[in-house]
Amino acid sequence: MAENSIDASKMPLLDHLIELRKRLLICVVLLLVAFLLCFAFAENIFEFLTQPLADVLKAQESSGQVRRLIFTDLTEVFFTYVKVAFFAGAFLCVPVFLTQIWLFIAPGLYENEKTAIAPFLIATPILFFIGGALVYYVIFPVASEFFISFEKTATEGTLAIELETKVDQYLSLIMKLIFAFGICFELPVLMTLMARVGIATSAGMAAKRKYAIVGVFIVAAIFTPPDPISQLLLAIPIILLYEVSILLARLVEKKRAEQEASEDSDGSA
């Protein structure tokens, strides 16, 4: 009898593991399909990613000057396209990944917990996309102009300094920036979730504001090119998002206090 009860107690865990395997399998299969689809258009996607640099170079090119990207390894372009297809496929699959996470955890949540978490699942890809769009349309063109300004034409007795970017290095740089900005833009989601579970408070975040600002500039110095303009363009939005996180945490605390007051009044009645 005891043995049967033990087996019965293990069944829910086994069911969870089977469900987890099912969700992971769906994610892997869809990621593979998305990768193959994106690989068929990898060249077009890479051209889209290089457009900010191309626009800056075109605006600065002189007559007869030919701008180009180069590769120095025989397999470099191929594996760059593989990376492009993987990144693009993963980006397309983010809503699917979040949906599968939701379908896995939702059955174990109360209705009020579902209501609390659902907005964060929606906000996560939107904020990531905003961060990536900021890189593509604002940060990278500004940073490109700054670094290209170090080019120098040849004079008598000196050599010219001209930009010839490698294919794989360019992809690594722009994807690093997109992911860095996208992840940093998840700050309101993270801080608000921490406030919901009681790990962080609005008063505590406000009191540590000066340390947070210092930390933001350190992160900006690590993840952006080493020029002050790019660092400011990352640091300022994150600081603003930190302030938004404090406001959201206050709203969460206010709502929690109202809910507790309502439960107390119902209990005393």
C-alpha cells in the first residue's frame, strides 16, 4: 500500500517532466524550421543588417570610391549566413517560446497569478524589439559616423587609413549591440516582477538610484563601442526605464495594499 502511495505521489512530477519535454520539443522543432526558412533568405537579412553602415558610407563616399565588406577566410561568409539565420530564426520564435512557457506554467497558477504574469509575457518581446530598433535606427548610425571619422586620406609621406569591415566582425558587433540593448530594455519587466514577489520595493529602488546610475554607465561602457555618444544613448534610456520601474513598483505596492485591506475588511466582517 505504501509503495502504491509513493508511485502515486511521483506521478505529478512525471507528468510535469513529460509536459516539459513536449514543450521543449515544440520549441526545438519550430526553431529548426525557422532557421531553415531564414537561411533561405540569409543574404537578404544580412543586407538589411548592413544597411545602417551602408547609408553612412554612401553619405560620406567620394567620387570613384568603392565601399565594401571583406572576408579573409574561405568559409567566413557561409558561417556568417548560418549565424544570421539562427539569430533571425530565434528572434521570430520568441513569441512561440513565451507561449510554450506560459502553457507550461499556467496550469499551476491561480487566476490572479495568471492575470499578474500575462502582461509581462506580452511586454517582454515588445521591449526587446524597441531596444533592438533603437540600435538599428539610432545608435549604430551615430556610432558608425563617429568611428568612420577616424579615416584619413593619403598625403605625401603618409598612408591612407580606410575602413574595410570584415563580414563576421560586423555581424558580431551589430548582434552584440542589438542583444545588449534588447536585454537592458527588459529592466521594467524584471524590476516589476521583483516588486510583485517582494524582492524589491519602490522605496529601496529609489534609495539606490545613484548606485543604479553608476551601474548603468558601467554596463553601457561594456556593451557599447568605446565612444561617449553610444554610451550615453544606451545609459539614458536605461535610467529612464529604471524610473519607470520605480513607478510600476509603486503601483504594484498600492494595488497589493488595497487588496490586503479588502481581505482584512472581509475577514473582520
